[in-house]
Amino acid sequence: MSKNKLTVPEAKQAMDKFKMEAANEVGVDLKQGYNGDLTSKQAGSIGGQMVKKMVEDYENRVK
């Protein structure tokens, strides 16, 4: 069971959509639900893409 908790529970759907978009951008076939068959490299590339997009969004807002 994941210990990661969203501060705003209603944001789960948006975060899931964001994760799917990031996976698509890096070419990882992510499915709804359990994805325990992903390699560490695939999971890391999804997370890295998500962070990259969040940083880009922040930088655009600050300008």
C-alpha cells in the first residue's frame, strides 16, 4: 500500500491524467490500475517527465 497521500483527495483524477500524459510522452505503455510490471527505468522516466513538466510550468508562471 502506498504511503503517498494527496493533500487534496479530489486531485487524484488530475494526477492520474497527468501521469498518463507523461508516460505517453516518454513512450511507456501505462495502464489504469496496477503497473508493477514496469521497469525501474520506465517508472523513473515517467516521474522525471512529470517533474520536468511541473518545473516548466512553474518557470512559465514566474516570468
